[in-house]
Amino acid sequence: MEAIQLLLEDQQNRQLLADALDGDYEVVDGVHSADSFLKTEFDLCIVDGPAFRSHRETLVEKKERASPVFLPYLLLLGGRSPDRAAESVWEHVDEVIDTPIARAKLTNRVSNLLQRRELSLELKREQEFTEERFQTLFESTPDPIVVVTDDGIITEVNDAFARLFDIDRSAVLGTHVTDIDVTAVESVERLLLRVTDAASTDSTETENTVTIKSSEGDTYVTELNVDVVEELGDATERIGIFRDVTGREEYQRQLERQIEQLERFASVISHDLRDPLNTAQAKVRLAQRDCDSEKLDELLEVHGRMETLIEDVLMLAKQGKVAGETEPVDLNEAVDLAWATVGAPDTATLQTADPPLVKADDERLRALLENLFRNAVMHGGPEVTLSVGPLTEHRGFYVADDGPGIPEEERADVFEYGHTTAAEGTGLGLSIVQSIAEAHGWAVSVTESDTGGARFEVTTET
């Protein structure tokens, strides 16, 4: 039951209102002092003119204390029109009503004011629940979090942040981020306070990486993600979340070392194979001058396959590297350059349909396209038609052909090393495609094209 405070100097009106409201509301009558009024809990205050003038300061203070919850005041004016109430009065009261007043009119005014109060109470409860849930997540997350103002003053940190930087949580509040005595403070300040261009969202993970050395001498590689919270009046806050990626960074370095070793090994092997292969090819050509034999022609074809295999092994070793510098690439230009280097017959056709911009290593993207084009020509024949266009459900592109296609039961194996159904194939072309895609963090899959051929889909972002 809502409580209504009666603050009336007119004894007759107070009694009449008490009788009219009793039963539907809890009526609180009388004020003994300003202190008791401020401590009294109620949902609506009905006040007359004399009491409003006598207790104005206390009424204003009570309303301010209740904010942001709405605490309504209903002012009774004895026989005067509400329009005659001074503008200064309307700054502190929410409804003005003249007396005498009909019971139905009074009940309606009181009900409307109490509904507005209940709505504000509900909004306050929702806000408190949201804040409590955020605070629970803020404290329970294992990732260190810091909140700073736009000029770098720390307003909040969680326990994980205090442990990471070995600082007293309460002592750091109100200090500048540069006051943190850690090795990486300049990097932290730069990332937290940098101007964020909403149109430029292509920063790499490397730019967000901060290496931190703890007081015990342990080194951590963290990824600092910053979000700007606006709509705080003229101020903004920045929330920085540190994520420990030490294991990921070490794995990446180890992977780079392994790939470098593989590339050196492949280069040595190809060098050791290429010299004797060149010698063998030269001797076969010399032998063809003296002897016209199909066996010699077949031997040259074998040598050609060996040469292609050497090139593919070198390509595979290089394309396994994690992509470094990437930039937006016009896929249409990359397609044209790749098609020009494939050496496809004049009877083969390439069609494009608004290829999108792709953030990639330009050279390696062309290598991916070249291998997909060669695969289509090899399996689709000299009159094959290829098409390149954007994906519809995800970001990325497709390369499709009207060749014989790939049986569904074989699609899971086409990217395996050495898998090929063409007599002249090495089985490494599609493996190279997958390696380049994975190096960029992309996914590549194969399905059936609209014409029954093969359709390779490269998803650059889900």
C-alpha cells in the first residue's frame, strides 16, 4: 500500500483528505520537525500553500535526496486556479489542484502521480540490477580491467588488474595511468588514450599487444582491447581489458620457426633436385636429336612433372607462414593478374560479379587464386567457364566452374596433401590454397556450383 504524507496547516482540509484517502492508502499525517520529515518514507506528499511556504527548503531537500526516483508533490490551492501558481512553485511541485475538490478528481490525480513514481522505481530497480550484474562480471572476470577518464585518470580497476600490476587497488584510484610503476606504462597509456577513428577499424592484434614484466620477474604478453563509453555528458570513459595471450604468442613464434625450417629444408631439397633434373632434361633433348623415340618424350613429361612438384613444394612451404602485413586488396585486380599468369587456353572463360575488397597479403592472395584457376582448368578442360564473386551469408568470395564437379564423398579429402584425380596433377595445389587461407585466418570449403561444377568458398570473416 502506497504511503501519502499530508502536510497541511488547514485542519479541516487535512481531516477531509485523511478520510477520503484512508483505506486505499496509508496516510501519514503531521510533521514534527524537518529532520523527521526527511526520514519519513512516503510515496506522495500533499501540501497546501502555507505549509509549502513554511517547509519549502525541507521539501526541496527531500525531493533532491529521492532523485533519480520520482517523488511527487501535490499542492492544494484554496479556491485559486492552478494557473495562478507562481513559476517558482512549479519548479518543486508536480501537480496543483484547487479546493474544494471532488473525490473522483482527487483520486485520479493521486493515482496518476503514483503511477509515475512506480515507473521510476521500476527503472531504478532495473538500473540497480544491471549495475550489480556488471559489477559481478567486472569482479569475477579473470581478465584485468581498468577504467580511465578521457584524460587518463583511473576511476576503477578489478582485482585481476591489481594482481597483474602488483598494486594496491584503493591507492591507484584517482591517479593517472602513467603513475603505475610498470614497464609497459607508456604502451598502456598510448592504447588507452589514443584517438579512436570510428571509420578505421583495421588495427592488427600486434598494435594492441603489451608486454608486461611482473614484480616477480615473469613476463606476460597481453592483448589490450579498449572501448570508449560515451554519453556521459561532456565526459567519456575508456575501458581497457587485458587478455593474457602469452601462450598464443609463444605458439605463433614456434610455428614461425618451424615453417622457416621447413622452407629452408624445401629450398635445399629443391636445389639438390633441380640441378640433376636440369642435367637429365638436357641429356634427353640431346638424345632426341639422335633418336626419335616416344620413350624419350614420355621421359620429358616425367621430368616436367618432377619440376612442377618441386615448384609446388616450395610454394607450399612459403604459404604456410602466418600472414604478416595485410591491406585492403581489390579482388577484381587480383583476379585479373592471377588469370594472366595461369596460362589458361583461349577457349577458357573467366567471369566476375562485383568481387569485394579483401584484407590480405596481395601476393599470396594471387597465389591462392592461381591455384584455384589451375585446378578448374585442369579438371574442367580447355573450354571451362569460371566465375568469381562475393559470398552472400558471410564476408568472402567464391571461385566456381562448370566442370565435372567433385563428388560429395570426396570433398573432405581434396585439401589433403597429394590428393589428385588428374594424371598431370601433383596433389598440392589445393593444399596450397588451404595453407594460404589458414595463414590469413580464413576458412576455405568446397561445394557444388550452380552449373554442377566445383565451387570453392573462401570465408574471410563470419
